Amino acid sequence: MKRYLPLLLCAALTLTSCASSPVPSDYAAEKPVLDLARYLSGPLTAHGLFTDRSGKVVRRFTVALKGSWQGDKGVLEEDFVYSDGKKERRVWTLQKLANGRYTGTADDVVGVAQGEVAGNALRWAYTLRLPVDGSVYEVQFDDWMYLMDDKVMLNKAVMSKFGIKLGEVTLSFYKP
């Protein structure tokens, strides 16, 4: 039995990796329906944390956000303040496309972020240039947002590099 253990483990991992991941259409019937331009208009605040792959909280932060839209084009300004006092700013330029799809760009985003809204959920996929200890790494984000009610949206994002999970970002957005 011991000599078959590596083969069994490999088979189990292969089967696990074949399991389907959620897609935005899984949430199409969920309410309230997320109108991204409506929710991301005006001021918002968010509180978040980053956990490493073991689940340990390694960073906490708050974000002051301000969104504005002109037709299908939006701008979302994000001002981060981390628990260690460090500050960062990101400005997203957003574009609404057909069929619940969105694109987004920002100075620290590589290429174009791709998003899709269905029901109460938004999924963003993008690569971010992340500065760490004097170096900059390109990391991938699989970012999900769920509208809870007209004031609260929850966000959970998995950060990875080369397909290896580095950690998770969790945020709670509040619209006054």
C-alpha cells in the first residue's frame, strides 16, 4: 500500500484541480442586483485585511473611495491607509461593456482588468504590480465582490503568482 500512496495522492490532487470554480452566472438570480455604476458613485469607505496562505493576518487597512460615472465610463479613486501608517493611492478607469462585462485600468495594473457582473456578484481578474521590500512583483488577483444590501458590499480576493496562492484580501465596503 505504501508504494501506491504517491500515486493515490497525485490522483486526488488531479481530481481536486478538476473541480469547477464558481462563475458569475452562478449568482444571476441573487438579490439585490449589483448596479456597479450606482454602487460605486460618490463616497465609500472600506476596511480590509491581507492574510497569508496560512491564514495569518499580516496587514490591515482602510480605504476612502470616491466614484464618478459619465455614461458607461467611470473613475474610482482609492486612498489606502495601512495599519503601519503607509499610504497608497490607486485610480481606476472603468468601462461598462455589453452583457454585464467591465474593463478597468490603473497605473499599477498590468494590462486590462476583466470583470463580469451577474446578480449580486462581480468577478474581477487582473495582474497587479505589488511593491514588496524594494522589489516589485506581478501578482494575479481573482477578486469577487458581493452586494449584501444597498449600503454593504463584501469583497474576497485570492492573490497568486505562477498559480500558487500567496494569500487573500478581504474587504467590507460601506456606502453612506
